[in-house]
Amino acid sequence: MEWSTGTVGRHAIAGIDAHPDLELVGVWVSDPAKVGVDAGRLAGLDRDLGVVATSDRDALLALRPDAIVHTAMTDDRVAEAIADLTAFVAAGINVVSSGPVILQYPYGVLPDAMVQSVVDAARTGGASLHVNGIDPGFANDVLPLSLTSLSQEIDEVRCLEIADYSTYRQPVVMGELFGFGKPMDDQPMLLTPGVLSLGWGSVVRQIAAGLGLTLDEPLVERHERIAADRDYETVSVPIPAGTMAALHFEVIGQVDGVDRVVLEHYTRTHPEQCPDWPRPADGDGCYRIVVSGEPEMRVEVAHHARHGDHNVSGMIVTAMRLVNSVPAVVAAEPGLVTALDMPLVTGRGLVSRG
């Protein structure tokens, strides 16, 4: 079952349809205009899949699907989303979800009692919950931890997203969370002290757990904001000259005051901005892993959609990390499943026959 059909959900529907081991049985939507529309049309497939969208939550849960692929927007409704996911697993339905990202690895981030309530609900229902995607997700859990398996000595693990967000279609995220297009004396939600650690601290803590590190508390946050040198337009928000146009931030896990695990983002809203910042080796967006130590290692993952740019493919890889994880999550022991618990997930069955 697919839960929401927005920028990620539409690609999840296409992915479920393409996966040989999965069958779509229902689709939930919040937009009344989408109710009664076939899932294939909502996914842009130009064909019907025989499953029509509904906003009737109870009717969908009564179908008792093996799993829900949950891709609804959660950044601005974290508590409500956690309640939704808890209710799903308590009802015995496995869930893979793109958020709230704090549940990717909530240990040390959320209060123990809150985490335990989710785990208890899942175990009572006999279901599993796995929150993942690309970032937070594969680009800063499985990928960097796999790379460290080649290390003899590790000084620092650094996970970077370097991207142009001008074509990222999420007005709430761009305007309200990041603060792009807002006056420089405004404090966006993302830069409220502690919020970066809520958003990305889970990946820092999960890498540390995978490496057997005990981090200093609290995590360290650093950021710099760059004002627009002229007017810019993005698909989500306008950025007048003098307002916030680019953001660089770090969430750092230290041991005895030394940076050991770093999550870092360089976010532009136009490719011409901040020429001194790092750039992808290829294209307009990438994920880069740098492992300092013996040996020094660097891996860069660039992506680009056939019908769109790196921001479109970013939605695809987020959706497909979830979809391709469904069989493993269904097979997992009931509870909260993190990347440290997952077996190898591949694109099994998706090689093109064309």
C-alpha cells in the first residue's frame, strides 16, 4: 500500500508496480482532487493500475496489507506522523517510511520512553518499522559504513550532500525550514539551536554506533548563510537580492573534542552561487563520502533522472530505497529496524528487459 502521492510517493507507486515481488493494493491521498483517481495516473504512468486513491484511512487499513510505503510529508508534523506510524505497526502492518527522519536511528535523539512506545507497539502488532531514504538514509548509513570496512585506521568519516536546490519542489522545506528567500536577520526553523541535530543527528549517531564510538554530548552544530547577490527564482520560492540564498551546515559527532563523524550539506539555490564551495564532480548534485585515515578514501554518488534533473532523481532514489527494502522489513523481527539491522538490499528483479 502506498501512503501519499506527492513528490516521492508518485515514484514509489511506479516502483511498486515494477517490483516483481510486490503488488499494490491501496493508495491513500490527502488531496480531495485525487480521490477516485487511478494510481497509475497519479504516478504519471499514463495507464491504469486498477487501484483508485482514497482518503478513507480506516478502509485502507481494513485491507490488512503486508506493508505500507509511507512517503507523506512529515517535516512540519513530526509528532502526528510518529503517531500515524505507531498506529500502523500496532495494527500489525509493516511500514517503510521516508520520515520522520528522526526515527531512522532515534537512540540518543528522542527520549527513551518515546522510542520504547514505538517499539512496544510494533512488537504488540507483530510488525516492523524502517525509516530511510537517501539523506537521511543510504548516503549516510549503509554507504559510509560499508566504505569503512576497507579501513585500517579511521580518523574521520564525513558525509556530504552538495546540491543545487533551485528545482527542488518543496515550498515548505525551502521557505519555512531552510529560510531561502527570507531576510538574513530571520532565523529559519532549521537553524534554531538543536534542530539540525534533530534532523541529521540520527545519522551521525548511527555511524558512531556502527563504528563502536561513544560521542561527546551534545552534538556540535555549525553553519554559514550566504545572501543573494541578485534576484533568483526557484520552482519553490523567489529569492530577492539580499535574502538568504545558500546554506552550509555541519552536524558533528566528537570524541574527546575531536571531530570523528560529520554530516555536512552545501546547498545552493543557483549553480553560480558560492564558487569557493565544493562542487560535484559530475552534474548539479551528489553525495560524497570521505573517510580520512589509512587509507584515505572518497566515494561520490551522482544521480540524474531520465525525465528531469538531480532533484527528480533524488525523489526516485528516496522512493526506491524504501520500496526495495519492503521484503526485508516484512521478514524482519517485529520492532524498529535500523540500517544496522538490515540485510543487503538490492534492486532484485528490476533489470530492464528492454
